[in-house]
Amino acid sequence: MGKISSYGIKQQTQATTVVDFAAEQISLLGYAVVDGGYSPGEVEAFGRAFDSARVAMEMRHGGRTALETIDEHNTIRLPMLYDDLFLKLAMNDNIVELCGKLISDYFVLNQQNGISNPGGSARYNQGSYHRDLPFQHFTSSRPLAINALFCIDDFTVENGATFVVPGSHKQEAFPSDGSVAALQIQVPARAGSFIVLDCMTYHSGGVNRTERERRAVNHVYTIPLLKQQIDFPNALQDDFTADPKARQLLGYGLSVPADVESFYRSRARR
């Protein structure tokens, strides 16, 4: 890209890498598409792991019909429980670097969920506008949380690619229906890429009008002060990983002390 002509400019953001440009776009618009750096074969492996995790989840939790009664049949909660390939996905180099730029050098994985948008225009529970810090109406000078939605399948207009309202992370209230209709855009993305959002950006899954489901794995990374959706260290158990970076990402060592004595012991271990 050539130099952009301008005048009267005394300050300008510097961006030279893919991650730099994504961070700048998220700051300005609230979203970006980031390549995951995976080969087609690796993306196919994630797809197989997704399908296997869904089968294991259904067997563990009473079958698909039982999950349908609580509207959980299109979601795989904490898929790394079933395949540690999903831990590697959560630690994607580009996403970890991006979170470090946007949040801080210490952030945790708040949630990881496999998401299926069923075909045939069927309803699913991500198909309404929301923030990934729901019920919150505030703005902050930098993100408290980042959403990184990994595309196992291509996200297209036809299969319900994510809609966003650009810049809505800067406004406390949900925009008027007329403004949403006028400003919303759909974000197509290739399989193997991440759709990354400031979690305060209003967004919605689209309607999948094809006959095939559209699969993805959502990650929400937050400052350590925010409670995880699921207690990862307890769910995964202490021997899940010995990697210090992975343990920090998963929230090991952040449990709330049960009493004053436990608090004192935690201080002594620092």
C-alpha cells in the first residue's frame, strides 16, 4: 500500500504487521478478520475434533434430546475437555499477540464454546443481537474482553456469517432499530480464520439458508478480574497441562480464597 496523502497531521498510529492492523481496526470499528495461519489439513482436523467432541458431549449429558430441552444442543461447552487440540486453538499465536496488544499482557480464557449454526434456516441461540459481556451498558478506554470466533467452515452470506454494528463498542446503549438496519454489515470469513470482536461490539449470527451446518469455536479472553463462564481449572483438573503459559491462560491460580487463612497462604506463595 502506498503512502496515504494527508495534511495537518501531527500524530499517526503505526501498524506494520497483520496483528497491528487487526488491533487498529478493532479499536476503530470493533471487529476484524484475522488469519489463523492453519493449513487446509489442520482446519479439517479441527472439524473432525468438533464433530467428535459433540458426540462425546451428548453421551456425557444425556443425549441430544436432553440438551434440546435446555437449548444447548447447538453448543459444545469447553470442547478442550474432549480434545486438547482445542487448547492449541485457544493459544493461537496471532490471537494471543492481539489480546496482549488490546487487553494487557495478563489475560485469561473466560470461555470456549463450539457453536453450530444449523442449516435450513433453523433457529439457534446466537441468532439475536448481543454483546459477549451481556447486560452491560458502558464503554471503556480499552477492551475488557476480546471475542475470537474461529471459523471451521467458510462464513458466507448464504450460511449466516456474523453481523456486526461497526463502532457500537463505543456507545453504551444498543442503537435504534433503524440505525442497526442501516449500519449493520455481514462479515464473511474463510475457514481457518478468526472473526475477532471487542466484546462490547453488538453482533449477531445470521440465518443459515443452506442445508449444511456452519461450525465455529468461540473464545472470549478477558482481564483476570472477570469470572470465567465455567471454572476451567476445576473442570479440566490440575494435571490437564503443565505449560505455564497455558495454565495462566486457563486461570489456574486465580481461584477465590475460601477464607482469610487461605488468602494469607496465597500471599505467602507470591
